Amino acid sequence: MEHGNQAPYRARLRGRVAQGQGEGAAFTRLVWARAAFIDQLGIDPFPGTLNLKPEDAKAWAALRATSGSLIRSPNPSFCNARAWQVKIAGRIDGAVVVPEVPGYPKDKIEIIAAVSLRDALGLTDGDLVELSVLARA
């Protein structure tokens, strides 16, 4: 999706690293979810997600109001999700994933990548992370 040194960005988001509930690892390892992330987003996800609290709730709500890529569950007992491709901290390809479940927190940005983002970027709780949301080709 890159064109020379310029990437076609749709939006930029910033958020602070926060603790998750430890459920991301199980979701990213589900066979159908992992296959969808690889096929649709080009990401073989590290087991787990990085959670951010958005700095700008309006910008986050505006992105969530767009369609994103549908990650469809083949099993009705699991939820679908929507995803948007991002560049994390200007360096790492990833995706923001929002599970389509009732009551999913509106102030939570959940990110997948092929690597442990905490390790790769040296992140600790409270650190500020910038996401560049890629425009669809």
C-alpha cells in the first residue's frame, strides 16, 4: 500500500498503552481468526494484542463508524470483528481489531501485529503510541 515514501493514510490516532484482560492471545490463535488475519490483512498475528486508551475519543469513534474489513466467524458461537490496517509508531504493520460484541468498550483500541508490540517498541503502560490508519487501495 506504500507509494514511494508516502503512505495513503486515512486517519491518525494516538493512544496510551493499557493493560488488557488477557483474552487477545486466545482470539488471535483461533484457526479461523488467524487465517482471516493472514488472508485479509497480511498479518500472521503474534499471540496477543496491544491495548490502547484513545487520546481523542471523537477521532476513534469516527473510525469505528466506518466499515473496515469484516472478519467473519464461521461459528455462530464466536463473534465477528472489524479491522483496519495501521502503521504502528511509523514502523510496524498491524491492524486495529474491534470485536462485534455487545458492550465492547468504546474507549479501547486493540491492535494485532506479527510481533509483540510491547517488546518491539519497548512499551510500558501509559506510553503514547501513534497509529496511522491506512486508506484502502
